[in-house]
Amino acid sequence: MKVLVVIFGGLDHQFLEKWDCQNLRQAEWGKVEVNDLWNQRDVATQITAQLITGKTWRENGVNQRKKTFTVWRNKKVQWFEEKVLRGMRWTRGTRHALYSALRFTDVRQREFLHADLTCPCLFDLVENSKAVYVPAYNPEPNWALDRNILDPRRFPDLGVDGALDLLEKNYFWRRKKFMKALVEDEPYQLLVGQFQYIDSSQHLWISYSDPDRMDKIEEAYWRMDEFAGEILKEAKGKYDRVLFISDNGAARKIDYKPTHHNRPFYSISEPLGIEKKNLRDFFHHILSWTQEKTNNLKK
């Protein structure tokens, strides 16, 4: 069975109950449970890692939004550290603090990548699978500007218009890459794409701009509903099952922890009576679907 999965970041189950978005609300839809997050870090990277591995941060190695790593400035000290002191674990923290103080190293951050996962993921287990900018696996190299969550305290001159302009550019690029894989490529056994448009819109209006502008949030949902309709049209005859799912719910007001409501959703192109609805369960659902045989595709 060929399976298409689209992750709509931030799409809130409660909002979808309010707005009759029939394309997003497929034959079966409901609420997803997300739990066991390191330090309540409800960010797309950590949550999506649970979806694609079926494991918590303890087992998949993703416990933040970004990966912290060390860049050596002094090659001689690096050689001594790696070749001579490698087994001296008990002094490692002290040594690295000293290296940093002496500016032998820089501590930097980057997005988590496939190589950082400490357990197999869907794309390891399903042959002929493709990920289009999936957090914790192959995220977009430059995720717009701070994931399109545009904090005016950091970018005071950007303004709402500038934020919306960046949001459009990001959505256009992701859409272009995803639709190419969906329309032009031969169907994959598993195709997964992720879109940040709703989450970014909610952060912009709810967190930073005007929390009373629910009309702007509703516009974003209807726009993604239209896009979902296009996806379903193109997927017909190519993919046997389509899953729409989100990583978290709507953004909360600025400086609130956790930063999202825990109200993600799922919808499936056919009624299956899904009982286990923890996000990690969908790893097993997706994997089992790809292993099913079907004669439904058009020859």
C-alpha cells in the first residue's frame, strides 16, 4: 500500500471543530495525544521525531529543537583530545569547559538531522520512501527566519507585513518541492511532507501581534483546506491512503510555557476506527499500512 502523509504544523483540533474544512477533515478525523516531551519542549523537532520513530526522546535522541555541537579551533588540542584523552570520561565536562574558556572550541547549534537519530525511523524501514523537509530528519536548510516564528523583540523593524512576506516565501518553496514529489515523481511507498504555514500564522497573530484577530487564523485554515483539496486530487489513483496530522495545537500567548495547546489532530482518507491515537502510535500505523497489499490503484 502506498501512503501519503502531510504534517500540518500547529493545526489545532479545536479550531477544526469550529471551521468546516472538509478537505482537512477527511473520512475519519479526531484528536491526537502528545506526551512525554523532554522538559515540556513542545517544538516540531522533538514531536515529529516521535512520529517518525515511534519512540520518545530517551530512545530517539531528540530532546530539543536544535542540536548543540562543538567546532574545534585548535587542531592540536583536538588531536590530543580525540587520540589521547578519549577514554577519560570523568574529566570530559571540565576539559570542555576549559577548552571553551580558552577559545579552543565554539559551541554552535543546528537543526537535528537523520544522522542524529539514535534509532531507526520510517524512512529507514520503508523502501522507496521520501521526506520533503521533515523536522528531525531533513529539515529545510534555512527555515525562513527562526522557523517563521517572528518575535518582534528580536526583529523590531520587521513588522507584520515583513513577517507575512517571509511566511509566503517559505510556503511557496515548501509547496513547490512537495508538489513536485507528489505530481511529477512516480508514487513512493511512503511520501511525507511538512508545512509550517498554520503554526507560523498562529504564532504571528496569537503570540506577537493581535490575539483577537481570529479572522486571520481562520483565513490560514481555509487556505490550507484548499491546499489539502489539491493534494487529495493529485494523490487519487497514486496513493492508497492519505493521512493528515499535526504536531501540536495553536500557539499560546507570548512567553507562555509550553508554547502550544496540546490539541493536534489527524484525519484519514477512509474510516479505519483508529483506537490508539498517541502520536507515537501513528508510527506503527503508517509502517503497517505501507506493508499492506492492495489492488486499489489504477493500472
